Amino acid sequence: MTTAQTVILTIIGILLIAWGAHMSYRYMTRTRRRLRLLLEAIESADTSIRFPANSDHDVNATLNRIAQSLSALRARISETEKYYESITDNVATGVMVINQTGHIILANPAALRLLGRPALTHLSSLSGSWPELTELLSGSQSGINTTIRNLAVKSSAFTRHDGRRLLIVTLDDISIQLENSTVETWSEMSRVLTHEIMNGIAPVVSIAETLRMRYDGDNDYMTRGLDVISRSTRGLKDFVVNYRRISTLPLPEKSIFDLRPLIEDAISLSRAGAECKPDIYHDAALTATPGDIDFSLSLPAGSLTVYADRDQLRQVMVNLLKNAVEAGATLITIRLSITDTTIRIEIENDGLPIATDIAPRIFTPFFTTRPQGSGIGLSLSRRLIIANGGSLSLSSTPDTIPTRFTLTLPTKNS
């Protein structure tokens, strides 16, 4: 091989190497550019990116498989998020997620309802209405398990992938459990007191009346004394009889019926100022004057069936309307909402508000602010509703108008 041939071959070899290096560089540049485009698409949550299969088939096919896998993964994550979001939105338990600065990044509808807020963005927004809860959660403390008012509060901590710590708080309404416990306590106390007082008072009543009938002297002092003893013991006996009215309620005779006629009946009684028949369910008559009170009804369309004792529920409704009348209401609003298992009745009135110091005691037997009241109505109403599987509570803020009572009952036998 001549020198010229060697030179030519060397040049050709160098050119081939240079061309190969150039093609490799172009290939690597295209691949790097496509990888960068894929990463940028992933960072911007764009899962629609695809690369043409007519060039660099193997590389583009691999990148497309990666993109498709990431797209499928993101879709599954999105489905999971929607699934848990749907669960969170529909559970009765309140759920809040709070970051270290006190910002509330999640508050489900149950939490907003339990806390009485239309929206929540920061813990500080609860300082006015729930100062004790705000103080409890401000320290981002996990492992909380306590009760505040009618809420059972629990918390746990969660650390995100970026190291940020979140506090997950759950809120459960334990009003019904508190009501049941209170009712059971009062019922047991009523039974014990009735038995003991009647055992002690019955002989005194009998002896006083016997002495009064047999005494025929002209000692006015003795006559007046026996009369006082007789009246006092009879008054105490009547008081004990009222106690028995609370402790010996008949079992509810439940059935499924439509609420509309019952509500109309209760409204008619309050409009007419009619006296309700005297029985064990209530202790006073309605005193409304025709035309004095306006009623506003908000009833959902469709069936309004409830599973309860019709007569007992009617007496509770009448008693709540009677209380509104006696509070000087000129407008009474009745709202109903219904789910598959529960019906919720709200009764509002614009009468005198319930004072803050009185509100905690309104369901206490024999507590009353009216000179002629016996203090049985609300306590008995709550007992009747609980016996029917529901709850009755004061759901408005004391010292504010309107005053609102909320009553819940099952819609069917469960």
C-alpha cells in the first residue's frame, strides 16, 4: 500500500469517526432534550405528552411507555384522592387538617357544621366561638383525646414527603350520648326520690286530714295550723306526682307516618290558642291569640315520613311552639331536612332569647323561669324524643335571636 493510499484511508477513517461522533452527539442531544421535555411535562402535571415512533423508535417507545405509566399512576392517584374526598365530605365525623402555622388546609362539611362556621382558613377564626378548642390545637399537639362541650376531639400528626408536619383532627358530636346519660341520671333520681318522699309524706297527709276532720274545737290557732299542714303536704304530694310523670313514661308506640299533617295540626293549635288535652306529656296550655303569630315553613319536596310515636311527637312539637308563644314570638320558622336515615326539624322563633346563664339548665327537670311554670315541658320533651331514637337540643347561641331548637328522628326502623 502506497503512502498516498495510507493517507487517504486515514482521512476516511477520521471522517467516519467524526461522523459517528457527530451522530452520537445528535442522538444524545435529542434523547436528552426528550428526557427534559418528559420531566418538564411531569413537573407541570401534563400527562398527554407523546413522542413520534417514526424516529429513534426504541428510545421514543421507551419514553412513551414511561409517560403512559406516569399518566396511569397520576390517574389512580386522582381517583384515590376523589374517593377519600367523597368519604370525608359524607361522613358525620368532622375532619380538619392543620399545618404548623395554624392554617386549616382541609375542613370537611361535618367539621364546619359542628363548629357552626361557613368556612375555615385559620385556627384564629375559631378564637371567638371556640376559644378552648383554639388553645388546644394551637400547639399542634398529637395524641389529643378529650371532650370540649359536646365534641369529642382527637388528633394525630402526619409528616409529608417534604418534611412538613400536619395535624389531623377529628370531631365527633356526642350530644346524644350526653343527653342519654343525663336523662338516665334524672330518671333514676326521680324514681328514688319519688319512692322515699311518698313513703314519708303519705302518713303525714293522712294524719293531717284525719285530725282536721275530727277536730271540732274552737281554737283558731289549731285550725289554721292543721289547714297549713294539710295544704303543705298536699302541695308536696302534687310535686311528687309531677316527679312520677317524668320517671314513668309509657313506651313509645312507633310507626311510619307523614310529618306534614302533624306539623299542620301543631300550628293550628298554636294559632287558635287551643288548650291541649291534659295528659302526662305537657303541663301548660297554648295561649296564642289568632293572627298574632306568623309561621314560615321550609319543607323539602317528596316524602316526609318518620319512624316514631305520633302522639308523643305531636306533644313535643306543641310544647316547643307553646314555649315560643310564651317567649313573645311573632314569627316561628319550621325547617325540615331529610336523609336516608334521619329527619331534622329546626324550630326558630324571634321571641325573647335564652340567656347564657339559663341555657345549660333548660332541659333540667323542674327548672323554669316562669312564675306559673312547672319546669317539666322541655325535660319531658327531650325524654320523649330520646325514647323515640332521636335527639332534642338548643342549637342557637344564647342571648341571640332567633332561638332555635333542633330535633332529629329516624326515618325508618333501623
